[in-house]
Amino acid sequence: MNSHVEPPPKREMGCFAKGCLLLLVFGILLVIVGVGGTFWSVRNVYLSDKPALAPETASPTGTGAVTPGETSAPAPSERSAEVRERLDTMKKAARAHERTGVELTAADINALIAANRKSSGTASVGIDGTVAQAQFSIPLERLDVPFRNALGLGDRYLNATVTIVAPPGTNASSVQLSEVTLNGHTISAGLLDWQLPGVGKSLRTYVIKYANQYGVTDGEIRDGKVILHTSGH
């Protein structure tokens, strides 16, 4: 007797791949539309008609250097699978109220970005010591923005750079952006706490949501790595 077997559910790629990064960019776009003034300034000042090439990860500690015993660095797909496994392990530990942590290099995060078709080629993360910098270059045609075609923005690019410094003990409620530039123009670093026009929530609300999803209670950026912890409570 034949029985129908349901295919296994697709595995989620994690917040670094298609959640936090694209959410941040989408939030920036909503903010500049709601606060940035006229349509002309949005289209010609804050958006670009050309992509900005995402740089290679520059930090020597974040490029996935070969460790003793290895003959070569792992392929991006292999690295992303290994990183997802570590994140899943952290999530399970958090549910079991176990204190644990995970360290992510820039190469780890970039592998997660590259492994997802929605984020691949649109962002690059670099970590230098205690400073993380994410650069985005996203064609608006990739984003499901209701007013995109109506305002003729389908051919524009959102080129942004976000810098983050997170000392020990930083959590989702206290993390701050130290610098945000959009097409070369500086905008408020308090972006995480702005109310999104038409949404009513702030970007920080979603940062807290993703942190809770993985059981992350605090973290820091140190030695070229993003280090996340669960509390064990």
C-alpha cells in the first residue's frame, strides 16, 4: 500500500542570512521615506542608480584562516551549514536552560549571507577588533516595497553602511549603532529606536525578537568576532 510522504520542511537559514540584515535595510528605507523629506530627496540623495560593490571581509581574524591540520578553508556552503549547526545547538541549549555561547567570525556571517538567495550578493560584514561593519548594496527590485513601482524606485539601489560596537554585556535592548551612512550621507545612529512609518514598531523590536528566538541574552564584539551567550536560566 502506497502512502504519501510529506517532504521535510525547509531548514531556516537563520537571522543573519535573511532576517536581521534585510530587515535593517528595509527599516532604513521606511525611515528615509517617512522622515527624509521629499520624493526627490529619497530618489536622488538617499538612493543610488548604481550598486556599491560590497568589499571583501578585511579583518584578518574574520576571514576564516586555515587552522592547524587543515589544508584549505571550507567552502562557503560547508561553512554556512556548520554555522547553522552551531546556532541550532545554542538554541537547544537555551531551551534546556544551559549556559553556552557561540563565536561568529565575519567569514561565518558572510557564508550565511551568501548561502541564501535573497541576501546573496547584497551585503558584506567585516569585523576589525571590537568594531563590526555591515555594508549593503541592495537593488530595490529585490524588496517587496509597496510604493516601489508607483514611485519609480525599481531601478534604484539602497547603499548603506552600518557600524556597531558592542562591549561585554550588550543585549538586544541595549545594542546601539555607532554610525549609519546611506549613499554617503550620515543618518541618525538612533535608527534602531525610531518608529517605522506605517508599521508602528521600531527595528529594536525585531532585534529583540530574533535574540529571543535563539535564546541570546547578551553578547559582545571582541577579537574580530561576534560572541553570543545564553544565560542558563
